[in-house]
Amino acid sequence: MTTSNDLPLAAKPIDRAAHHRLDKDWLASAQSRDDVLILLMQEGQPLIEKGGLLWLGPQANALSPDVSVLFLGRDKAGAPIFALDMPAHWTLAGSPIEGLGEFEDMRAAIGAMSPMEANCTSTARSIFEWHRSHRFCAKCGADTEIVEAGWKRACPACGAEHFPRTDPVAIMLAVKDGKCLLGRGPGWPAGFMSCLAGFVEPGETVEQAAARELFEEAGIQAEPETTEYLFCQPWPFPSSLMIGVILQATTEEITIDPKEIQDARWFSREEARAIIAGEHDEIYCPPPFAVAHHILKVWAERDD
Ligand SMILES: [Zn+2]
């Protein structure tokens, strides 16, 4: 059975060692250790070498004085892991690490990463995006500062504490009588279809959100209590938790909301198997680093 731990961005998470986050002396010394593992991000893009993430050692600390630092935790051997967010004006060209790697689009890069690298990079991307968009205190408007090794912002003016957010998203496969529903968002490439999805709203359960989104986007009705939870995975675009579910539709007639999706269609299990195998004539689905791929795969491989 597929579980959250089998998903590429969630698999084999490192030990976050959160008890070190308040210990500035420990953090400073850990960041300079010979065995430290440091990954670099710049404007949401990880530094990649051929074949995966480029890990740097303590030399990364001298690259720029103007970085945000995030302590990610420790690997299985105990080596501390940090991420540095390089300022937008910093360039690889002319730096001591010129030629070792390139900053690459996260979605393009993630497929070549190991699960541990993908998990670390996803975490760093979400946290750094949050820092970029939460510089000011939501209570009083003053400049806030990064504390606790990158995991919190504090307001020196009013004392408010601000924590990075994770937005729950219900991502669903509606099924009925041996068929499943896939949709296509506006602007997606021709032939690319995926599970429908939507943010869980305040006051709502995951099950209710799935049924509501299904009706809003495709006009299909389902009973929330039929929702079957499969697994979840963090999704760093910018900071969602994708909660994968299957739910039983009670109607079949599709009425799309063109603001939300461009197309939706029912597919047989045979077609779903072909889509997952990359052998469908017309339709292809998200790659294995996306939750949607695994939801569709779970259902396609069932016999019921
Ligand atoms: Zn404040």
C-alpha cells in the first residue's frame, strides 16, 4: 500500500532536530562544521549539479553576507543541514563556486533529486518564500526579524510572533462505476490532465472541501462521507500540504466552471492505466513527484 512516506517530496524526512533552533552557539558551530551539508536557493530555485542537488560544505558560508539561513536538521549520520537563500543580486559568475552548478526551476529540478534532497529543497523553498512575503508584522506593520534558525519571525515593535504557514489542499479523484474524473486547468499544455484540487476553507473538513470543490469545478456531486484518505505530501508552490483522497461521485453529468478548469472528462480504468504508463494516445498526467500521479495510480491498479 502506498503511504505518505512513499511520496518523493515527503519520503525519508531528515531529523529536524528542532531542539537546536534556539541555541545560537550550537547553530553557529554546526554551520561551520566540516561535515555540514548546505544547499543554496535563489528566488525559489535550487542550485543543481548534473544528477541532483549540489551540496556545499562550510565554504558556502563565505559566499555572501546577505543571506537568509534555515537550519533544516540532521541527516542519518548526524551531519547538520542548512539552506541559504541567496540575495537576488548575487551571481554565480565570478563566485568561488562558479561552474559547479546552476540555479534551476524547482519543478524541472525535482525529478532528478533523491527523496531526501527533494524533501529538504521543498522545505527550504516554502520557508524562504514565506520570509519573502511576510517581512512586515501582520498586527502592527513594523519590520519583523527572522528568529529560531529560520522557523519564525518576531516583531520587535509589538512582540508578535509569526509562524510559517502550510495550506491544506484537498486533491481528489472522483470515481463512479469504474470511471474516474480528470480535469485540465486553464493554460495547461494540451493533453495534460490531473486530479481536481482546492484549498480547504476555514470551518471545513478535508472531506467537505473535496466534495465542494468537485461540485464547484465540475458540477459533479459526491457525499463527503465517502471520502477515502490515501496520503499527503508537502508541495512547495508555495506552501501547501496536498491531501490525496478518492471520493465516490453520485452524478456523472459534467458542468465545468471555466474560471477554474478548462475541461473535465471521465476515463475508464483501462485508460487510467494507460495514462499512468504514459501510453495513452491523447492524455498524459503529472509526473511521479506529484500527489495526483499516485492517486490516479492507486485507483488504476485496483480491481473493484
Ligand atoms: Zn508587530
